[in-house]
Amino acid sequence: MELILRQDVEGLGFKDDIVTVKNGYGRNYLIPQGEAVLATISAKKVLAENLKQRAFKEKKIVDDANTLAEAIKILEIKIEAKVGTGDKLFGSVNNINVADAIEKEGYSIDKKFINVSGGNIKRLGKYNATLRLHREVTVDLPFEVIAQSK
């Protein structure tokens, strides 16, 4: 079943992509949730026209995302966490903590666009996170988890 996505769907595609999915997934989940519409011939023509009109606006958005990526690359993020014995953390550090640390530096990035390598971090050390600023712009952000000062 061919569908046109109306919004980004994790693991499937981005808004306005034409994707092929199994019939049940499309009919029972994507279409009722409003995340996709059937890719009929007329819907594809409308999509092509909309994409043409949006191309100019999209270039500015990509340029802004690239500017933000350059600014974020130079950040040195240190996340403080409570530490138990050795270098083991009480709790864990995840994408929410990284989003908060970036927010403190003056940049706002939604937590769902941050992917921390390895998922939840449970030890002190240096780690990497991947930020998706736009479908064409991703940036790797190294950060360090340090012991919280008492």
C-alpha cells in the first residue's frame, strides 16, 4: 500500500514522503491517526505542486539548520549527575538531560530529535549524541557526564 506521510513517522519517513507499507499498518494505524493519506494519482499531483512551491522556503530552513549545527558543534556540554561507588550513576542520563544542557547554552532542540548513543547512560565519561535539526541536517554532539559537586 502506497501512502503519503502527513507528518514525520519515526522509523518510516518524513513529512510528504511517499512510502510503501503493509496494508494493515496503513489502514488500521497510519490513516486513522491522520499520519498518512492514500497515494492516489491526484494526491501525488497535488504533492508535487506543493513540493515545488515549498522548495524555496525549504532552502532557507536548511541554511538556518546548518547555521545552528555549526554553533552547536563548538559547544562543550558537561552534564552533572549524582554518583555512587566508582563511576556508577544514581539513575541515568538520556536525551532529556542532553536537551536541558543544550537549553542552558541558549539553543532549543526538542528531545525527540536527540538520539544518545547507547540509550541511557549509567556511568561517568564521554559520550556522543546525534541531533537531527532537519531531515538533511544532522550533527554529532560530544558531551561528558561528570560527578555532581557536593
